[in-house]
Amino acid sequence: MRKYKSTGGQRQKQGVVTLRKAPGSATRGHLRFGPVTVPAAIGRSGRSARKREGDGATPIGSLPVLAGFVRRDRIAPPPSRLPLTPIAKGLLWCDAPAHAAYNRPVRAPFGPSHEDMMRADGLYDICLVLDWNITERRRNRGSAIFLHLIRPGYAPTEGCIALKPGDMRRLLGFIRRGTTIRIF
């Protein structure tokens, strides 16, 4: 499985993307990269500086982009400076806090709690891994904080950030590994 490393001092060189809460909605935001601002869905519990596993909140903080995944069986990989790894059958993400692979990709079969990266609903057809509780993991601090595709009507996420496919493609032209997503 992939090892994730801190991007440390490279953050400033790689660009910054900001996410601010949309006025009048706890579950919507505005994502800004370069001169572009697009709407986004965020966690069903809004944002939190005290993110916990299963709370439905999007963590407040600076989250570097570590990796990207794409469902090549569904879509052609969009142009990107961020390498996009194909999602294959059996790729899962462990969200069991007591397991040694907590907040890491794992392979099926896997008994503890997990998310299937090859989702039927298409949310992870393009999925970026954000460094929330990955390079410095703590139990129950939250897992699988991704930037992924949106549900119809900008429905809230379980703590991730979600964009329309066209907006995700525009974002992929801007970011690369180490770009920081700052959530306010």
C-alpha cells in the first residue's frame, strides 16, 4: 500500500486553495483556487476544529493534497499535474480507529470498518486524498477526508469536500501533490 509523507516546506511553492463557509448554509462552501471560485458541499455537521471519527464535520485547518485516484473504467483521466492512481476493484479505505491500518488504503477482503473506493454512486470517480490525520495519525481523529465529486443538489458529505465534475476538472489543472487546502 502507498506510504504518505509530509510535504513540509514545499507547501508555499505548490499553491493554496481556500474553502470558506457559504453564507447562510452550514453544509455549503466556496472553494477558491487562483482567480476561480466554485461552490462546494461540505460535511453534514458543517466545519469543526475538533474533528472526530464519524461526526460528519469537515475539519478546519490546512490539509495538503497527498494523492489522487480516478475510476478509469468510468471516466478518462482529466489533465492534471497531480498523478492520478486508477481505482481497482478491492481498493478500500480503513476507517476503523483501533486497526493498525486506520486511515490508510487497504485491499479486500478486509473485515474491519472501511469504505469501498470503487463506489457505485460515482462520488469517488475522481478522489483527492487530503492530509487529515494521515501523516500524523491519532485514533478517532477522523479518516477518509477526501475532495471528491458531488451528490445531486449539493447534498452534504460525511466530512469531505465535494465539487461538480466540471469544477473538479478545473481544480485538477491548478493543483499538484502538496498543494494545500485551507479550510476556514
